Amino acid sequence: MVEMEQALEPVGDLDSERLTAWLAQNVDGFAGPLSYGKFPGGQSNPTYRIDAASGAYVLRRKPFGVLLPSAHAIEREYGLIRGLHPTGFPVARPFGLCEDSGVIGAPFYVMELVEGATYWDGSLAGFTPERRRAVYHQIVDRLAELHSVDYAAAGLEAFGKPGSYFGRQVARWTKQYRLSQTDDLPVVERLIEWLPRTLPEQTRTAIVHGDYRIDNLIFDPETDRVSAVLDWELSTLGDPMADLSYLLINWAIPASGAATVGGITGPETGIPTLDEMAERYCAATGRDRVPKLDWYFAFGQFRLMSIVQGIKKRVLDGNASNAQAQAHAARVPMLAESAWTFAQRAGA
């Protein structure tokens, strides 16, 4: 089955009394008492379901402990969904932001709980080819919709800088890697030298999600429409090619039971090919084509490697948010090699 409800982890790491008091003062219509559980999965901002007399909510907080600069940007994430929600783009309704660590031990925000299906396996096992195609069309159509939002009209013109997106991103993730570095990997050093020297031209600026993939979307299981896009922590203003290439790299990597679909696309499965997804995106956004993707794929794997390196550092420091963090941390060398393979295809 791909339509799954996540079983909550029973935890006791939030101060229920203080949280109840804050919600009563800051969330319209809230009424306690409350109970809560933590959603499993996710390495970045721990996420909880809050059940109260007034209904169900979602709470996302920064991790406890010492954090890297600019990481776990709860405040930016909240500001983005607050700007997007009035535009009609499918995001959860934001209810309130708390920047006072004294309430539960870390800054957090609260939003509505959007009911629906989360698809964890990109192959969509058990679906008909027609339904798989409809789901993937929704995925790329909503991405095109996001990149077409007038960010200035949404009050998000100060959410990021309009140009040099990949230059800033390469510098950012190189810095994040250095701050959490635990090993000397020659392939990473080659990437750190090559990426800033070969930056592609940026031709457009849009709201960039930063982690756009099938398991960060909630679908209406009756219509297969996207009900909400989740996990906006890495969002900013930037080059929309960042999101498109991040999505399409799942076609360039062999299917592995996650978001990847390499080798299982076409009429037999109903999953559109990479070229079909790119063409549909171009038609919706007015592009005549997308550039060659290997540089973008190399950067995407480098960025993911830097994120996973941060997880590895938190494992070593005893401050990881998920029991699977140690297994994820072992992926650092593999992701570095994958990035370099794409770099070589791009001419490195």
C-alpha cells in the first residue's frame, strides 16, 4: 500500500501545560485539553500532531540543542506559508508562530492538519497506470503553479535575493558541510572546487520550495489532487530550475522504493518519462525547453550530501531527531560519488 497514515511516536518532550496556555492565547478558537504524538521520519524539524477539544493541529519546532547557523529556519518556513496561503496555492493554514524557546524549549509554529494520503513509494504500487499518470501530472502541475505565483503580490519580495541563486546555494551548502565535516573525502573537495567555477545562468526568479518530492505532498485520495505541499524549511526566492531538477533527478536515479522512479516509467506503468514531465512543466510555465540537467543534478546531490552530513554530525553529538539518522548518515560518501558522476557528465 502507498496510502499510509503515519503511526505517531509516543513522546513526552513538550511541556503540555505551557503549550496549552500559549495555544489558548495565540490560536483563534483553540480549546484544550490537548494530547500529542510525534510524526516519525524527518531529520530536520520535529513535527507533532496535536489533538485538542477544538480539533487537530500540526506543530513543527526547531530541534533542541546547538544548531548550525541558518539551519532549521522555522520562522522563514512560517512566513512563507503565511504568504502563500491567501494565494490559493495548496498549503496548510498557518495559525501562529512562537519564537520564545521558553514555551517548549525551542521556537515552533502551529498550522492546520490537512487530511489526506501521503505516498512514500514513487512506484505507486497498486495504482492503475491511469491513476499513476494523474498523480504525477498533479506533482508537476503544482510545481509549475508555485513557480508562477507573484511573490511580490504575496508579500514575499524580501524572502530572498532575486539573482545568483546557485552561487549563493553552492556557498551556503559548502559552508554547512564545512561546519559539520567529520571526514576528509577527496571527491567532496573536487566538487567544492568545480561547482562554483561552472555556475549556470539564471534566467528566472520564483518561490523555490527546496525539497519538492512526492512524499512532501498530501493528496486527496478521491481525486488525486494535491491538498497540501509540506516542509518549506528550505524555501526561498531563487532559480526555479532548482526545484525542477530536484524533482527530475528521481528519474535519473534507479528506483529504490522512495521517490525515485528511474527505469520504471512509460506507458506500461503510467509514470511519465523525464522528458514528458519536463515538457509538461515547460508548457505550464511558458518555457520553450529546460537546459541540460547534469550540472543541476550534481549540485542537488552535493546539497543532499551536505544535509546528510549535518545529520551525521548530530548523530555523533547525540542530538539526532530520528532513530534512522545513523543509517542516513552512512550515505554521505555515496551521495558525494553520485554528485561527481553527474559532474563528469556535465564536463568536469
